[in-house]
Amino acid sequence: MSRTSFPKQQIRIFLAENIHPKAHEMLKEEGFYLESSAKALSEDELVTKVKDFHVLGIRSKTKITKKFLESADRLLTVGCFCIGTNQVDLNSAKRRGVTVFNAPFSNTRSVAEMVLAEIVMLARRLGDKNTKLHRGNWEKSAEGCYEVRGKTLGIIGYGHIGSQVSVLAEAFGMRVCYYDIVTKMPIGNSRQMNRLEDVLKDADFITLHVPETPQTKNMISTAELKTMKTGSFLINASRGTVVDLKALSLALKEKRLAGAALDVFPEEPEGNGNPFVSELQEQANVILTPHIGGSTEEAQVNIGMEVATSLIRFINNGSTTGSVNFPQVDLPIQRDSHRILNVHKNVPGVLKDINGIISDLGANIQAQYLSTDPDIGYLIVDLDQRVSEQVKERIKSLPTSIRTRILF
């Protein structure tokens, strides 16, 4: 059963930022109403154009703010067709009863392969040699060029991407050590180090794979760069705020580092064709790429499928599995029942009040599942059809309720 409480063509979905056609295809096949935009939308554009939509799909440029969320009374869910969700005010979305989904796995391989390519390019100074040859300058020399076999790669952040980089690096014959704020099972022969400083001191190459948080802002700055081995290399394909670019520029000019590769920056142009300026431009053996770590055809197809699937499951049966800001609930559909979804403040006595309403109206519960986090509770309840509308209205009127609806 995948029907909803009103015709699917009345469920309005807006996809921004040129999301892959595979996602469009999957959502249209479900029968939903779909509009799209190739560009990112500003806060004002969201408020005026998208506030009446039930579902919003974005990538990394569109910002989902508290102001927009407060204007979007019909919004049920946001799909981030990317790994990160820092462009979304997750707490405001949760308190409005809006689930947020992302694609934490789909571009893992694409980023990992690019990192390994950049390790080889930096070790062989291929970026500089390519540029010189394009300019007509033939410079054949082995000076400053090395094999990566036998070198040590230090990975900061041993999650989905970091661990994949580890596997590929070992296949190249590299030694791998890593640091993570939590204990992670090593893959292959990699070694977890107790301190960030230990990895910085030991590694010939450092690659960063951490989220954007207050703790990771400028986590690689002057002190950390001085801790790194002289002649080592730094790669950042995580978040632009993680590296202090002025400190990195100075380390490169002073030749304490032999090179760097960056795919992300603290400030990035709004779109293609807009000017880009960085203190790292024109520096020797520095590879700069325009945030393309996950930009492969395979990754974009996978991201489109992963997020579209999460959105479809949420719309069709209320499943929040994979949501980044909601309790995880996935209840199998019961035959000949109506499903009520309720988001409420997580305070004592809510379930007692809801079950009291159901009991007073003489309804029979066929299935029920509640999951909570410190702020909210998310309840799915399947009950007989006679009084479902009355149950919904009375639950909705509870002072603890944030959002209540009959799904089918």
C-alpha cells in the first residue's frame, strides 16, 4: 500500500540546484506534482516561491533558514541531495516537524578516488608540469618528485570517505594512520592514533574528512602546520572552514609544506562563471578544484536515487529511517487501517494522552511505534478506520503536538 490521504498529484515537490534527472524520474513515477529550478534559491525566493510546497529538494547552495521554515506551513520534509546538511537549520526544521534527509554514502567512492589522484599529482608535481607545458615551457626533471609507495598517509576523520581512502591508499602501497574523535575499527593495516598531533608528525600526506562544526573550524592552522613534517602535503576535500588558508599560504611560501590540494573553500562563488579569488592561486604545487569531489556521473545518479527513495518512503508510509534530525521510525503498513503520524514535544505523559484519546473514541490500535530524542517524539499509529479523523483532530489539539496528519 502506498496511497496517501489525498491524491498524489496534490503532493507538491520542488527540486532546486539542478538535481540529477534520476530523482525527477523517480518522483514523477510516484505521481507527485513536481517543479524544479536549475539554480540555488535565496531565502526570499524560497519564502515567495516554495512556501506552499510539501517537499523541497536542494543541494549545497540553498540555505534552509528559520525564517523560511516559519513561512512554509505545508512543508513536510527536505531532501539534501549531497552529503552535508550544514546548509539547513536542522533544529528549527525539527521543531517545525520537518524531517531532513541526505545522501551520506553515495559519493564516497568519487571523493576517495579524487584524493588518491591528488596524492599522486602532488608527489609528482603534475599540476605545475602540466601548466608549464601548456604555456610552452618544457621542463623534464625528477627533482622533488616521488613515488607514493612506502609513504605514510594520515587521515583525519575515519568515516565513510576516510575509510575508503584508507583502502585505496594501501592498494598503492602506502602506510596509513588515522585520527578520529571516536574509536573506529581499522581497515586493513591502518593504525588509529590517539592524538591529532601524532598523525600530523608521522604522515607524509594529510587528508581531511571531517564535518563542519565549531570544533573543526580552522582545525588546521599555524600550530598544526608547524607540527606537520617538513616537505609534507595537505589535502582538504571536506569543508572549506577546516583549514586556515592564510596560515597554509604562509607555510607553502616558506616551503615548510611541499604542496596542497583543496576542493573546498571558506567562501565559494554562487555559481559557474563567477570570479574566484584565493591567496593560494599561483603558488607552486597547489591544486585547486571547484568543489567537485563528489561530482561524477555515478555519484550524482546514486545521490538522486538515495535521497528520492528516502523522500518517497517518508511520503508514502511515514518512515524516517536515515533522517538526520528526527527519531528513526519505520513501521510496516497494516491492512485495512488508517495511519496517523504525530510529531510532539518530548515531555512526560504524551503517549498516555494520545492513547487515552484513542481509548475514549473506542478505536482499536493495530500497530504503534514511538521514538524520541531529547526534543521531540515521533509516533506512528495504525488504527481502524471508523474514527481516525476524530482521533487525528483530538491529537492535533493537544498542547504538546507539533504536527499531526492522517497519512492514509
